[in-house]
Amino acid sequence: MQVTMTGRIALITGGSQGLGYAMAQRFLESGADVALLARREDVLMEARDALRATSNGRVEGYVCDVSDAAQIADTHDRVVAELGAVDILVNNAGHASMGAFEEITDAMWQADLDLKLFAAIRLSRLVLPGMKARRWGRILNLLNTAAKAPPAGSAPTSVSRAAGLALTKVLANEGAPHNVLVNALLIGLIKSDQVRRWWQASGTDRSLEEHMAAMGERLAIGRMGEAEECANLACFLASEQGSYVTGCAINMDGGMSPVP
């Protein structure tokens, strides 16, 4: 199948590493132009330059803390001015924040909701009018499997992600009459910078490769996923070929989730 994204403008939050970077790379290969958003300027510009070196598409980097409403609005305006109106929004920014419920403070709840839920709300609200007017748009919300099946000790992340799941369905139902399609990918154990941070924090004597292999053995499929595998599915959903898929929450987890 020839997946085509020619002429489309994609905005990807958390775009400098891991899943965000892999999706940017795949989108560029399929003909899209890409705006990368991330907080760390050095890492962001390194990612932008690496993508430019291997792609003919336009790719720009924008330093933005998506937990800040004013920065979101300003960055969106810059993206539109420099690249064009956003056709594809990927809400990917976030990190795992988990603890015992009684130990989670109001400040921790608010920070998690601002980063994972309100960033998606605010960016979607900015891009939707243009998508509806052009009668073409794609929004992808990167969540995790705890959004469907939250275990003990998974708050606040699981609660923020569950709200993102509801947001996906609301936007899908409102966007469908205008050909704006909205889906969610529920991420399980995928090789990423976050996994590397877990490995470093664990204090294990195992190498990173050994650590990931051991984590993957817990899955029915027997291995962790690759960021590129997630990017392939994201690319399909964001392309012309994904024209009849909306309102779906797809487990990208190698069978890890206890619910479909």
C-alpha cells in the first residue's frame, strides 16, 4: 500500500525523541511537512537537523512547553505562519507519573492534567476550525494502556489518559461530519527514551538491551515494540488511506492490555 501524505502539514508534540521522532520521520517519508514541538531546545534542534539530513520535506523545530496555554497559542501561530495550516495534529507529549493515590498532591494532579489532557484540548481547539473549513483533518492522541485498564498505583497518568480517551471519542463524533478523523493509540511497552530513563533509575546491573529484552519477555508476543512500528500505524491513520477510521482506541502493545 502506498501511504500518501503529500502536501499535508503535521504538528507533533514531544517530537524530539522516541515515538514523536519516529512519527516525524515516517510522515516526512510519506510526503508531509512536519513541525516538531518539544521543551529542550538542544535536543529539539538536533532532532530537526537529523531529520533534515535524511528527508526532502520541510521540518521545523519549535521550543514549546505544552503545559502552558500561552506558549501553545504562540507556537501554533508560528507554525501556521511558517509552514501553513495544520492538517494533522499528534498529541504525543507526556511522561509517566505514577504513585500511591493518597500521596499525589493537587499540584501533581494539575501538572499531569495540564501536560497530558489540557495540551491536547488546547491544540485541538486551535486546529479544528481550519480542518473543518477545509473538510480534511486528522488528530491522533497518544495515550497508554492504563487509559482502558488502570492498575493500582497508576494515577495520575492513568486518569489523565482515560480523560484523553473520552476526549478522543468526543472529537471524533464532532469532527466526523467535517471529515476530521480522530483516533487514539494506547501505547504499551515500546522502546523509547522513557524506557531508557526507567532503566537508569532501576539501578540494575543489566545492560539497556538486556533490560528491554527482559521486559519484552513478559508479553505474549515476546518482545518490546519498536518506535517505528507505532509510527507506521500512526502514518496510516493520518494519511489519505485511513479515511474511514475514526473514534478508535487502538492498543499498540503487543497484546499486553487485558482489554481489547
